[in-house]
Amino acid sequence: MKRYWIAIVAVAVGASLSAAGAAAQAPAGAGAGGATQSSSTPHSYNPIKWVKKDPKTTNTSADVNATRNAKLTSKLQGQGLLAPNADLNDACSPIKALGECVAALHAGQNLGLDFNCLKSKMTGVQATGNASCAGAKVRKRLALDEAIRALKPGVNAKAEAKNAERQSAADLREARS
């Protein structure tokens, strides 16, 4: 008798689950296209459509960067970090972050290091035509403090790098305003 009731309960559960599954499916037939459109979610499943494209934003940010770079170039030329005819974009081209480049300029001036040697240590690319750089050939990228340590072993490289980064952050803040 117990098996009989278990069988009846199993059949009832199976029937209710199959009915619930059929009710959850979208309607089929001639009017199915309109029914599925009205019950769809308000957003697209295409992730490319999630990103809003605003052409004004890209032009505005490029103008802001150009203005900031022009201010920063003139400020660094005034401080003697860049030559009067030098451009910041050209000087910093192999270094990815502008803040790192300005910090390298400051560290070079503070410690009397050649900026091109410092840049070649930081980027991992040997400076062309500059045999005066100390140390072994460049093989990998170095952080600013490691590059300072490689070029001038007797100084507290970590403190000098932190000082140069602080000066760089102040220059960037001032150029943004």
C-alpha cells in the first residue's frame, strides 16, 4: 500500500512539473512574434550596445590633454627639466604613463642623471647613440627606484624616487587647473 501512494505522488509531481514547464515557455503560433517582443527585457543582450558612444567626450578629452600637456611642457621648460625646444610628448614617448615620465625628469635633475639613460632603464629599450649610460645592457623594464639604483648605487633610491613622484604629482595637479 505504501508503494502505491509513493507511485501516485510521483506521478502527480511529474505532471505538475511538466505543466509548469509548458506554461513558462513563450507562446507559439501566428501571433508569437508580437507576444515575445512585448514580454522581452528593456535592454539588449548585445554587450556592444551597452556602451554609449558620445563623440563629444573623445574630442573634449583630447583637447583637455593637449591643453594640459602644453601647460606642463612650458612649466617643465621653465624649471629646466626640458630643453627650450623639446616637447613633452616626444620626450615621454616610450614611457607609458605621463606621471612616471615627469617623475623621471625630476629624478634626473635632482640626482644629476641623464634622462635618456633613466628612460632607457625604465622602458627596457637601449638609448641609441648613448654609450655613457652606466650598468649592464638593458634587458627588462625597471621601476623608477630600481633605475636610480642601477645608475647611481650610492643614493637612497627609494626616497629619491618618492620625492620625484611627489614633485611630478604636484606638477600634474597644477597643469590640470
